[in-house]
Amino acid sequence: MTKISLGAHPYLLGFDQLERLAERAAKGAEGYPPYNIEHIAPDGFRITLAVAGFAEQDLSVTTEDRQLVIRGRMADPEGDRVFLHRGIAARAFQRSFVLADGVEVEGAQMENGLLHIDLRRQQPQQVVQTIPISRK
């Protein structure tokens, strides 16, 4: 049996990147830091990451090639701290989310150890284009 690629289907012209997007979305599916995704009607989303112990300057939120990338790296602790037990994770992380066409980042804010990133889907403009037919 032959496997047919989704991008090779004759009715799906220009969707050849769909499989690559799915592969990119599946990468980095580790569980740290934990996160929620909320749908905010009618066309908004909110991603919330639990980043306890991280300060705003320890985090970066960027968009790169239709991908939202959140990185965290804690600064080295000042002083010689001796932990008897260390249960609060302080490791560096990178979490990525693939953004659909028309989804824009509206902003990010920290609140009580949670990083909120608000997204909004822009309404596409209806464009009707007439293509002239020429003779050879």
C-alpha cells in the first residue's frame, strides 16, 4: 500500500507545508513548564504558562516563522544558598506553539507566577479577484 502525502493530493494546492507544520507542533512536547490554552470568544486565545520563580527579565516571548516561542532562563542565584530540598524547578526551557495564518500576539503579562500570552485571530478580508483570460 502506498502512502500518499497530504501535500500531494491534487485538490490541496499549496498545502504542502501542512505536514511540516504538524511535525513542528509535535516537537518539544515535554511537560515543562505546564500550560493552559483558553478560547476567549469570539476570536481570541490565551496561553498561560506556570513560571513560578521566573522574573520578567528571565523570560522572552518571540514570534519566529509563524511560531510563538517562549524561553525561560533563570539568572544565577546571588549568594551561596544551600538547599536541603529543592522542589521548585529552575531549569531553562523553551516552549513553542505554531500559529495559524492571521493569528497575532496581542501581548504578554505576568501575574502571580503565571505568564499570560493573549492571541487574536484577525478576520480575513474578503477579496474577489477577477482573472483575465487571454488568447494565444
